[in-house]
Amino acid sequence: MKVLRYVVLVALILFIFASRSLVGITTDWWWYQEIGNTPFFLKSIWIKVLLFCVTFLIVWLPAYLSIFFARRLAPLRIRVVEGNILEFPDHLIRPYLFPLLHGVAALIALLTAAGVTANWTLILPLFHPVAFGAQDPIFHRDLSAYVFYLPILEMGYQIVLTAILLALAMAVVSYAIQKVLRLGMDGLKMAPVVSIHLSILLCGFALTKAFGYWIGRYELLLAQSGSVFGIGYADFHARLPLLGMMSGIAVAAALFFLINIKLQNWKPMIGVVIVWAIVSAGFFVYPRVIQQIQVLPSELDKERPFLANNIAFTRKAYDLESVKESRVEPVETLSPQNEKIDQPTLQNIRLWDRDPLLKSLSQLQEIRPYYTFKTVDVDRYMMNGNLRQVMISARELDYGRLQNPTWANEHLIFTHGYGFVATPVNQVTSEGLPDFFVENIPPAGSPELKTNNPQIYYGESEDTYSIVNSKQQEFDYPSGDENKYTHYQGTGGIPLDSNWKRLAFASRFSFKIFFSSDIDAKSRILYHRPVLERLNAAFPLFLYDSDPYLVVNQGKLYWICDAYTVNDHYPYAHPVQFHGDEYNYVRNPAKAVIDAYNGTVTYYVSDPTDPILQVYRSVFPQLFRPLSDMPPGLVAHIRVPEDYFLVQGLVYSLYHMTTPDVFYNREDQWQLPHPAGDEEIRPYHVIMQLPGSNAPEFLLMLPFTPSKKDNLAAWMAARCDPAHYGEKLAFEFPKESLVYGPSQIQARINQDPKFSQLRTLWGQQGSRITLGHLQVIPVGNAILYVEPLYLKAEHRELPELKLVLLAFGNRIVMEDSLEKALVAVFKTRMSAASPIPSSVMPKAANDATLTEALAHYNKAIEYQKNGDWTNYGIEIRKLGDVLKKLSGQP
């Protein structure tokens, strides 16, 4: 009866696990049908099952056969001696111990197979091979051998090694408990059948190790040796030959074990083990000796060709070969023509940082306690015919703030967020608060940002499932003392049109789904609603950007998220930390678009040359669409992601040096500026007109200073507009001239007497000053520094923009608006740089001509006060024409 109860208990546990797995697979199947990606789901399941079964058989079968043969053959042989270390009564061995060994072997095989299945994506290149079209400089193999196939070989090596070691362990234990194998004071004693069996297994072990040493030669391309990432001098002249020698010794050991099946003499093995141990020790010692004696005394000379490989392949890995480099001669003055050209730049200088703006939005625009603004995104839109930089944030539900968090409220009534707010980056009200393009509920404001479906069912904070079209009305938005309600009209979610579906989702989420009388056949369940969670479920092979951003297009809301392909097996490439892990290959080949109302997921290819993406497209051809298929209204908002550009910038700060001698000495290494202590300047967006371009464009830029210095060395930009998307530019300043860097400007601001007085005054009034991020803004060949200053009451989370600090050349100005600050900077400069010499004034001027000149001058001053630099430039040009006429010049 006890045995029966155990059997029933085990069967019940297995049924529970199996039923939950079945429910998970079934509901996932429906979800993939919803997003139109069932081929990926089916193919991934098929590959996982295949990999699991193959791995299980590879690990389990040798162990099973070892136990099977040991059990069958050992009783036919005479026991070696009595008093073995493992003493078991004979009547216990067969009925209990052998089943236990089989169970242990099966469990280890299951765990190994499950662990390997988690890496199922590694074998995708086997189905559709793709070449990189470039070879490594040591073994002259296509780079796909390392990126795609070396990880497969490493995984296969670990599987086979596990299988051999498990089979050895099972054989030793099986023979030991049957008293035909003993290790005692008088040495190792075994029956002949044991010697044969162990010789076969050890032969397999030695061959496996030989294979491991062989692939270890290629793994040297991924390691750091001295000052080189990849194979260096000591690797090439010491580690490579030793690994080949160790592989040969392992093959020799395998041959010995094969011969030992016949000889059954283990004494010669002692010599093989000694040689193996000596060479293995030499592998760790000899290269270090070479490094110390031969390399370090003349490291640059020895490592020069290997450094060249490191530089070239690192630049390939991070797509830095295409960076267009230019030199900039710095100036501290601008002509009126330059001011006119740079009007888009000056009109789009960002004054709001994300954190202060987010705090202001939470106070001004959340409207109700259950709404939240999770992030603020920077984008650009055409507003009144002009390209404007805009900060936009979605108003989403925060279920943790519901006043009455019942199940019906959380899942049936409060189902979605509502609308968004948008503000220009450089405008504030008279109180220093954001000046909105779009605000309030329902969203109202600029017609360019009008929405027909402001409901947000899929966003960044919808972290629970919702059931729409139930008998309960869905809360839409608050309106005065009443609430507006709605019913979902979209295509998202899975219809709960059968009891089986309701039961399945009840098992997965909550049994209230099955028993609720508010849910009927018209109801739909929406889950995987957070953008990143939805993308990771839809296609987990990508690494996704941490900042999806909201886009308004033709009255609808969309989320765009950048997708990355990463790898850690790119030869000779410098590794970087990216999203919490270390990689030495990072690309951004795709854009994922999610409809905020319907939840549809679409992948667009932005870089079809990426070989890893080419593999994904070959295996899952139905998933990807070319960028040309993206609606134009969305294409206008694609951008180079900040995380990706930061990685490229950090790598470029070292690998812009392409000469091994300069690179080795770090003669021109750059770093990110640190104007506020330990905090680095991060990439930020600007709208500006590049040299040689005829229109303003949306850029992502990053400044650099020399290593351990504070002056500005260069700035780097990534072009985001579709016509030049992804192009990278680097502008370097001459080393012989000083261009103030962010830390130096910040120090000058802090030391300014006026600023010190204001900081002391405001600090005494129960307020707290917060300085925004210092921005480096190229204006022609000059550099304008901009830093906003926010004032916040001690007990009120509502920052107000109170000052704009500008630094241009040797001047620092502080005004309460950007327009006034620009006027102060350029008016002072123009009056000093462009006086009207008295020598050019005629002795007798025509009164009408003088009146005309004065009129142009007065108009220019008026336009200057209003910040209208276009008309200001026109009037200055007209004034110049009149003065030329007065002076008699043609």
C-alpha cells in the first residue's frame, strides 16, 4: 500500500506539472496567433524539443550503457577481494541500488538537457549558414566560424565531456558496489571486464579533451593578452604551440587506452599522465615567461602587428569604420550669415532635462492619482512648417495607485492609460513651468499632434493583464465630477469565446476569470502589455533598448523600440559592458513598432548587412519587413538609440587612434567630460545644420575631452533623419589651441560672482537650486555652452526653470529666458566686434540716406530683442548696403 501511495503521489505531481506546462504552451500559442507570429513559436518549440532530446540521449545513453554492462558482466567475474570500501548486501544491489543509479543518471541528463535548451538560439546558423565575408588574420577563417560555429562547438564539447564523465562515474560506482573494483593501500585492483570498460571510456575522455584543446586555440582570439585583445605575441609563439602539443598528447593517451583494451596494463599510463601534467603546467608558465622576458622589454615592437589586428577588428565590430572625420578650426565670433544658418540650432536648444520635466509633469498633468508619467522621450516634429525638438511623455495607469484595488477594478474597469503631453524643449511659461504643445485630458493642443485613439492599452507601465469588452464599462478618462467610459474597439487580445479558453487563462492568471459573470464570449484578454515584456516574448533573440519612445502618427500612438544583435565571440574585438553583460560585437539592425491601441508588433530592418540579422531573417522570413515598408510618418521619427551611440562613442574615444604606435602609447585617448563630479555627459539630441548641409537635421551628439584633461578635444554626432540615417561624424579640434571643455565652463559658472550671489539668496528662502545638464552646442565652428537652472521649494516637487546660463567664448551670461540670454551674448559680441568706424562716414551725408540707415538699425535692434535672428540678419545686411553707399563703395 505504501508503494501504491508513493506512485499515486508521484503521478499527481507529474500531472500538475504537465498540466501547467500544457496550459502555458496553449495560452502562448493563442498569444502568438494574436500577434501573427506562430511560425516563430512553432519553430522555436521544435528546435528546443530537438535539442533537448539530442542532448538528453548524448548524456544519458553512455551512462545507461555503463550501468547496464556493469550489471550484466560483473557478476560473471570473480570478486577482487573482500572488504571493499563500498560494502552492500547482495540482496540490496539489484533491486534498489541499480535503479537509484539509473535515476541519478537520468536526472543529470535531464538537467543538462534543460540547461542546453536555454541556449537553443546558438544552433540557428546551422539551418541557414551566413558568411561575414571577412577572415581573421591568424587562422584565415571566415568570421562566421567564431561568431556562429565556435559557440556550438564549445557547447557540444561541454555536453560530450559531461556524458563521458557521467558514464565513468556510473561505471566506477557500479563495479565498486559489486566488489570487482577496489582502490586500497595495495593499489588499484579490478577484474578484466572493468579494465576493458574503463579503457573504452577513458579513450573517449582523452579524445574529448583533445578536441577541447583544439578549439581552445581559436578561443585565444577572444581573450586579452597584455595590451592586446585577441592573440598577442606570447599567445602566438607560446600558447598556440602548447595547445597543439596538449591536443597531440591527449590523442596519444586515447591510443594508449585503445591498446590497453587488449594489454590491460595500466602502468605505462603513469608516464602519459606525467607528460600531460608537465605540458599543462607549461601552458600556464611558459607564456608568462615569454611575456616577461621577450615581450615587455620591447612590447610595442613585438605587439605592433597584433595591435593592428585589434584596432581593425574592434572598429569592424562596432561599425566605426564608416565614421567621417573632420578637423574644426575654433572661432569665438559669428557673422550674421552664420547666425542665420544656425537659427534652427539656436531655436531648439533643450532647456528641460528629463528628471525635472518628469517631476513637473507629475504635478501638472497627471490629473488623477492613478495616472503616471514613466519616462520622457526626446523627438522632433514639424510644427507650423518648422522642425521642432519636442519632449513627449505618455500618461499611463499605475495600478499601485488605485484607491480601491479590487480584482474588477484592476482587470475589468481600469484597462488603459490615456493620452500624452508634449512640450517644446526650449519654452517655458512666465512662472518657469513647461509650455505645452499638447496637454490635459482629453489631449488638446497643436493640430500636428492630434490623436484619434488616445487610449494606451500597451505601454511602459501596464504590468498586469486586462479583460476588455466585458459587461463592465471600461473607465476611459475623468471629466469634471464624472467619468467617461468606453468599450475596446481594437483587435488586440485573445477572445475568451469558449469555456476551455476561460479555464486555461483562469489556470494561468486567476480563477476569477472562469467564475466571473462579467466575462462573456465577446470579452478579450490582453497580456504581455509592457512594451519590453511584449517584445521579449515576441522575439527574444534580440536585445532591446531600455528606452522605447512614443510616436504620434496620423492620429494614432505607436511605440518604437530599437533592437540589437550582440555577440561575445568576435575575434580581436575589445569587449564592452552593454545592458548588464559583456559583448565584443554590438549592432542595431532593426526597429520594433508596437501599436499602443492594438498591440500589433512589427519588425523593420534598418541594417540588412548585419550577418546575425541575416541568420534570423533566413530562419524566420515572415517576421521581418524592410524599412521601406514602414509608414512615412514613422520613418520620420526613427533615430540612433542613445545606448548604442554611447557604446560606439566610448569605443571610438580609444579606437579613433588607428596607428599602433599612437594607440599603444595612448597619445590621443579621449574620455567623456565630467562637468558635475563623477557624472558623465551622456549622448543628447540637437537640431542643427551640419557644415556642408543645406537643411537642419536631428542629431545625437557626444563631446569628448582628452584623457585626464578638461579642454574640449572633439565631438561626435550620429545622424538620425532617414536620408542620412546612421551616418557618424567626428569633428576634432586642433591640439595646439584651447577650446574650453564642459568641466572648465562649469567651474567658471560656479565661480561667477553673480551666480554665487543668486545661489546664496535663493538658498536662504527655503528653496533648492538644481543645475541641469551642461550641453555643448556647436554653432558653426564655435561652441556654445548651455545650462538650465531650476528652482524647487524644499517641500514641493515642482521644479521651475529660473535661469538660462550661456557661455560663448570668454563670456558667461545668465538670463531668465533663452531668448534674453542669446540676445545678451550676441549683442555684446556684435557691438564689440562690428563697430562702425568713423573713418568711413562721409563728411556730408544725405539726410534721407541717414534716415534709411537709422530705420534699418532700429528694426534690427527690435528683431534682436524678439530673438528673430532671420529678420535681424536681413536688416543688418540692408544697413550694410546703405553704409557702403554712404562711403562711396560699390
